[in-house]
Amino acid sequence: MSTSTPVRAAGDRTAILLSALCLVHCLVLPMFIALLPWLAWLVTNDDVVHRWLLAAIVPVSAYALIGGCVRHRRFAPVWLGLTAFGLLIVAATAETVRARESWLTVLGSVTLSGAHLLNLWSLRRGKERKDADE
């Protein structure tokens, strides 16, 4: 009994995918279990985690947004990013907004993601215009 090449290829692809899933399971699960104490620390030290993330997010985002602004000459992504920074900084540092910290963090994160999407869109649009002019 012979099977066609596409059926055999689909079987090979499925077997490779299943083997890869098994490998990921075997490697990731033990690492996840080993990290459980650290993950528990993250939950109990929420303030520290937010401040460390903020310390990484602000310079990386500022570099990307300002660099994009220099190229595409649109200031909206920078202003949106500054608004997001404000929301994230207030959420991470202000003691009086603890009840609203999660909402401010989510709103700041979504706003910052939107700023980066607008920045990427502006860069692509500028590149398309440049390519059309050539």
C-alpha cells in the first residue's frame, strides 16, 4: 500500500510538530517548576517589580519613539508615549492610587503600545512615500 507524497509530508510535519511540543514540554516544565519560588516573590513584591520594569521600559521606549520622530517628523507617537510614561509612573510610585494601580498600569501599557504602533506605522508610511518618490 503506497501513500501519496502530500499525505506523507503532512504526516512528517505533524510528527515534527508533536516532537517539538514534547521537547518544549520536557524542557520548559522543569524550568517553570524551578522558577516557582521566584514567581511567588514576584507576586509578593509587586512594587519592586513595577519599578524595575519601569526603569527598563522608559529608556528603551524613549529611544525608539524619539528615533522614530527624528525620521518621520511626527510628534504624536512621542506625546502618546509621554502620556503613557506618566500613567505608568503614577501607577508605580503614587501611594494614593493603590486601588487604581492595575487600571492605570493597563491603561499606560496599552497607551504605550499604541504609541509604538503609531511610530511603526509612521515609519512605514514614510518609507513607502520615499520609495514612491524614487
